[in-house]
Amino acid sequence: MDWKNWKEIYASRLCTAEEAVQSIKSGDSVIFGHCISEPTGLIDAMVANADAYRNVAISHMVSLGKGEYTKPEYKDNFTFKGIFCGAGTRKCVADGHGDFIPVYFSDVPVWMRNGLLNFDVCMVMLSPPDERGYCNLGVESGYTYQAIKSAKTVIAQINENVPVAYGDTFVHVSELDKIVEMNMPLFEQAPPKIGEVEKAIGKYCASLIEDGSTLQLGIGAIPDAVLAELKDRKHLGIHSEMIADGVIDLVEAGVIDCSEKTLHNGKMIVTFLMGTKRLYDFAHKNPMLELKPVDYVNNPAVIAKNNKMVSINSALQVDFMGQVVACTIGKKQFSGVGGQVDFVRGAAMAEDGKGVSIIAMPSITTKKDGTVISKITPYIDEGAAVTTNRYDVDYIVTEYGIARMKGKTLKERARALIEIAHPSVREELAKEFEVRFNTAY
């Protein structure tokens, strides 16, 4: 890297957001930095310049922005080809002017390298450069690190609010083609409210976690409820696709110290952060935390090197056989597979034989019209896609208990699931059991 002349390189590539997005041409494919790394200022400029484009393909995983490029009025300008669906992008896929690419999160960087996913432009948010000209991804290494390496053109939004995190996070200014200085607060995901249902689920999940375990957690009320029940544990570690604010209290209490981790001892290993400023400040130049690309962190063979590996994920629906649906609602794409399957399999492969994978969910969900739906069902909905199959699934947890799937027959699985279903639906599920299996419940 040209350490001596990096300031000249930086100055020569500095421009406005409006000038930077002119690098995008009709027919190009564009990928955004993932999640908190999404460069909101550049995206706004791109949408404002929409009339200059035709058929620009937009891809990303979790997006926290407005998703204006998915609106029908822009369908000739932009086409969403998502590798995840969220609140701002589901509708365009459902309406037919957007589309979805099924892919494990861990495969995204691999597909970039082998040509299955090609991108002309990568737009990303980075910290200001250090004294040697290195900017930092700060909040996400997952696929963004590889996207910067693979894209033909890299447009960077430099934001002084991006922390400097250790790991595979450093990007030299010479790797950037267009540089836009634009400071704005990072997106913050406030800690969720934990209700009685989540507390009950948290207690059941915590009962499966031993001292010295290494945890994979997501975001939301259930992961935070699990963490709240672990205050009496010792020497927990983190090897996770992501972390939120909930881990900080346990680090400060000395519960999470990573001292018994068998891989990256003493360090929390994650691919991205999603929380509040407290989390981003915690990550800043913290030697206990390292961000690494998702093809490493979510690789089941890597996960398996962590003794007492515990994976906790969620579901939208589980059927009598133990099939887990986590990313579709019937025929509609709701989200994406993320790292659920990788961590379920990685925990099962754990070299010490003590890996635990948990699918945790409330027993029911309530629709906007007030209709109550059981998440435990005889059959998955028509058109739904199985996320974790019946051969991989292990523990299912609701607020009513724990049902272990491994080692059980289909009938035994169904009975165990009915026992942890909501009481209001158990009688109906028992009748469905008798119809499905042609035997008394």
C-alpha cells in the first residue's frame, strides 16, 4: 500500500455524493454494504439520480433504509435482486417487480469470488482513514469486506461515526474509487421489550447452557431474554453471526470472558453489529472483539471447533415432523436463511460432542386482524420453504417448554411439540395428530 502518498490519493478521489453516483451506469449491478454499513447518503443520491439509469440491479442483505428504489415508480430504473428480504423490500418481491436469490449468508463472499454473484459497483460506509490511510468497516465484515475486493468500482461514504473495529475490517484508501465525506448518526436498534412470554422462553433456553459455553445469538427479545438468564454462568464465549447490546452487560459482569473458548480464545468473533451507540462505542478499538467475514464465521467446520457450542435461532412455523420455516410466510418471501442452518449444523458437529442447537419461538402469533395462529402446526403452509430440515433440527423451545427432536420418531416428535404448543390449540392439534398418523393421540 502507498502509505506515503495516501493523502494525495484520497484528495484526488474526493467528490460529492451526486458526482459519485454518476459512476453507476444503466445495466450495472450494485451491492450495498450490509446492515449498519449501508451508506444511506449515497443511496439517497442514487435514487435522486434515478432518471439517468435503466435496469440497474440492486442487491443487499439486511437493509435498514427506506428502500425507495423498490417503489413501483422506479421499476424501469432499478430492479431489486435481494439476498435477503426486509421491511423495505418484501413488497416489491411479492408484487413481482423485485426478486430474491436463495443463498446461505456464508456463501455470499464465496459466490462473489467464484463469479456466481458479480457486481459492478459496491457502495459502502467507512470510518475516516488513519495515519497510514486505512479506513475501517467498523460494524460489518460479513460480505462487505469481499464486496470491496470484488466490485469493479467502490464508492465509499466516509462517516466519522463509524467505529474502528479489529479483524478483517481495514480498507486502504487506494481501494476506493470515489470518496464522499458525509457524517450522519449510525442506525440504532433499540433493545426490545422483554415480556412474560420471552422471559419464559429465555429460562428454558438458559437451562440448556452450561458454564464455558460459546454462544451464537440473534437480535430481538428472545436472545436478550436468554442473556438475562445467564448472569450466574461462568466463562461464556461468543462466536456469532452478529451481536446486539445484550452481550455488553454480561461482558461487564465478567460472565462473558471467552476464557474457555477452544477457538480464538479470549475473543468474541462476529461478522456484524446491530444495536445502539452503546454497542458501537463498545466495539471501538476493543481488542476483545474481532469482526471477520461470514464465510469464516458461519462455516460449520469452523463453528464446530468451539467446544460447548450453543446456537439459538428463531422460527415462523414448525410442523409435526420438526421442519422449521424461518424465512417465508406461505408463498411470500419474508426474510432469508441467514446463518441458521450453518450454526445448527456447526453445533451438531462440535468436536466435543456437546453442541446444542435451539429453535426458540413464541407458541402463537397474532395477525393484524386479531387472528391467533399457532406456530406449531401439523403441516407447513402451502408454498412455504423449509429453512432447517427435520434431519438437522434438535431442540424446539416455546414459553411452554422444551421439545427435543433428535432421537424421536415422527409420532414422538409430534406429541412432544403438541405438549409445548399454546393450550388453546392443543386439542385441535391432537385431533390433527390422529388424522395424520391414523392412531390415537
